[in-house]
Amino acid sequence: MKALRFYAPEDVRLEDVPEPECGPDEVKLRVRNCSTCGTDVKIFYNGHQNLTPPRTIGHEIAGEVVEVGADVNATYGSDWKVGDRAQVIAAVPCGECYECTKGWMAVCQNQTSVGYQYDGGFAEYMIVPKQVLKVDGLNRIPDNVGYDEASAAEPFACAINAQELLGIEAGDTVVVFGAGPIGCMHIRIARGVHQAGPVYLVDVNAERLKMSADAVQPEETINAAEVDVVERVMELTGGRGADVIITATAANITQEQAIAMAARNGRISFFGGLPKTNPTITCDSNVVHYRQLHIHGANGSAPEHNKRALEYISTGQVPVKDLITEHVPLERVLDAFQIVKNGEAIKVTVEP
Ligand SMILES: [Zn+2]
Ligand SMILES: [Zn+2]
């Protein structure tokens, strides 16, 4: 079968590999959709410390069950059978450490990841490892949800995890930095799940801002390359500032701007990580102190968030279909990475 294998930074090959065999405690999938994100582009250029090459990459996965290991259902209390439609978690918690037993699986200290320690979804077939099955990380796709939509449940789950910490209340003003797919999902969740009030979308790329705004219709878009974004948010909120700010970008300045534009009792999610070589910001601690700000981190998602994402897609509370703007075959997977890198589509999905 064909699979996209990472050997070293910028040495990523679409090659013929033997079809994987399903062990007694594993499930084998025919991958139908594996979506792409900025992480794939990062891996392509930089690799990752947890990624052991050669490795089939791809972590936003949905497929059809083609084989169920003999011990799977008895061991994990499941009833998987051939023909079932399933979505796979990407971040795999151990289920046993202090954090996992506290229910904080997104910050498991022994976390492994599909596409890093286990072969991922840019392939015709893949094995769902026992570590995923053990934490109930293989999820049934509701009948009215397509494989392409289900493959977007993983990034969507990361956004759900972040918003869970923000306590968004009905009518809250929300600012989202970053007009990528995850920024769009944040807007949809803030409105569809938390009944947010006015939402403002910020980016420095005018084309991407327009493309995403056409889909998710924020009350206003702000091009931070052209206007002072803090000043504009202050104007839009009558000088009060934004109740909730989410930085879905890797730009340090957006975290500083988020603090500067926060309302009293404002809540901030540092959703996007910063470059490893430049991970610090300047924070006026007195602004945090006197305005009683709440600053949250966000690290991936827990299996539970993936299940909730599939449910929100199924009920229509948070649609994702229209955010998937490109479908490409596995042969063009490297083109898909370029499309993501250039911000030319909202979400690109690969169909092996
Ligand atoms: Zn991703
Ligand atoms: Zn753990």
C-alpha cells in the first residue's frame, strides 16, 4: 500500500510499504480521510522530538474498520465489527498517571501521539494501537457525519478543551486571533455551544481573513497588519475590552495584545504555542492583577473531547462540512501541505 513516511526534516516520502497486520489487541482501519494542519507542515520542515523515523505521519483520522483483533472486544468491553465507521484520537493519554486519574487527560505526563510513536493516517490502511483502545480513543462516527467531517473532530476537540476552561457566558464579547481552520472552529463553538455575543476575528493575512470570514461570519474582521487591533477592540466594546480572547496563532505579539485588550474579569486562552526558539512575551502583571484576568493554556485534547466534537457535528450545533474546502487524493498529500502552509484553504483533507 501507499503511505507517507517521515525520514528526516524535508525528507518525507510517499512510498510503497507492506500493508500492516492486525494484532490480537488492535483494530485495523481502511483510512477514508486524514486531514492536514499546521502541525504536519511543522513536522515536514522540523521533525519532532517524539517522532521516531521512519514513521507514517497524519493524525486527524477517520476510517472504516476492516479487521478487529481477536481479544479487542473482550479486553476493552467494546463491540467493534468489520464495516463500522470510526474516528481516532491523536493525543493518547496513559490512563494511569496522576493527571489521568484526576481526569486531566489532555495534560497526561506520559502522553504519546498517533503519527509520532504509532503509524498515522496518511496511508491506505493503519493499525489502531492498543494504547488508543485502552483509553476508549476509537470513536464511533454518527450515521449523519461524513468521514471528512469526522477527521476534523480531532482539531475541533482541541478547541473544545480550550473553551471548557474559559467559562464563556451568553453575550460575552469574544476575540479570536488567527483566521485558520482552528480559529473558525473556535468561533463556531463559542457561538453554537456557549451562546457568545459579538465575535471579532483577527489576522494579518487579508485573503485568509476574508476566506474564513465568508464562512463563519464574525461581527467584524480586523486586519492587524493595517490597524491597531487593541485600539479597535476597545472602540468596538465601548472602552470595556473583550470578555474572552483566544490566540490561535504562533505569533508572540497576539498574546501581549490579548492581555492589553481584556475586559475586567477577562479570560484568555493561549491556544497556539509559540516558537521554541522565542517562547517569551512581555506581560504587564499589574494589568492581570487589577483587572482580575484569567490566563489559560491549552494542550491538545482528551478522548472525551473527541466524542463531544463528533456529537456537536452530528447535532448541527457546530457544523464543519463547509470548513473543509479541499479534498485531495493521497498522491497529492505533499501539495496539501503546501496549501496549508500558504493558507490557501480553510481545511484540507486527504483521501487515501
Ligand atoms: Zn492537526
Ligand atoms: Zn497519564
